[in-house]
Amino acid sequence: MKVLFVCLGNICRSPLAEGIFRSKTQALGLDWEIDSAGTAGYHVGESPHRLSQKTAKFYGIDISAQKCRQFIAEDMEFFDRIYTMDQDNFAEVKRISREKWNPAKTDLLLNSLYPGKNNSVPDPWYGEEPGYHEVFKLIEKACDKIIEEVKR
Ligand code: 4NP
């Protein structure tokens, strides 16, 4: 399985999702390919946000080696599942993918917890450290749900 997480900047939310999901699948001995990307290119080549790194480390996950990149249409072909953090990211992924767009592969991450609700993982970029912990816990819950379904 190849799984991609997408947010706007690929420095706050999707790098956390990548790190959390990788750590959980590795713990289960699953050799899955996990990655993340942003729909915007503002931070390409940068490490995850300082507070995303700090929060991940607090929960025992090291995301310091991850690097920001932008989503490309080819990602839609390469990955089996693509999870976006909010509806704007979803619309952008669709726009960037053009004729490669495949709705069967793509969903909002939180629809794994609350099917069809189209809830967003809030963007912690404009806020303080507690927001990153909230986002971590929310993403972790969604990842647990996805993995639970995979195991069944
Ligand atoms: P992310 O958060 O989409 O969770 O990575 C953001 C990061 C950077 C910006 C916006 C959101 N930005 O405007 O630079």
C-alpha cells in the first residue's frame, strides 16, 4: 500500500500525519510507502514546522528528517490512498491532478472517523503550541481508525 497525506503547506499537518501513520504501520510490520505533500509550494525543501517536530517528539515520533514537497498530478497515479486535511486541499488535489483525478482514491482524512461529514483537521499554522497537540491527537485517532479497518 502507498499512502499520501496532503495539506496546504506540508509543514504542519500532513508531516504529522506522515510520521504518525509510518510509526503505526511500521509497528505492525507493514512495509508500506508513506509520504506527505502540500498543495502550495511556499515551503518546498523545508523541514516540518518547529512545533510539529516538537509535538511529534513529545509523543515519541521523530519527523525531523522529512522534507516539504508540493503535490503533483503523478501522485494521483502512484499512491493507492490520498488523504487531505481539509476541503480546500481536496479541491486543489483535484485541480492539480487534472485528467489523472481519481475520486475513488481520495478522501478527507477525518471522513475515516466521521464518514461523509467532510470535517477539517484545523490548521495550527496561525496558532500556538496547544493547537499542534490537538491536531496530533485528531490525526492519530483517524490513523488508528484507518489501520483498524485495514486489519479487519
Ligand atoms: P499546513 O499549514 O497546511 O498544515 O502545513 C500551513 C503552513 C504554512 C502556511 C499555511 C498553512 N503558509 O501560509 O505558509
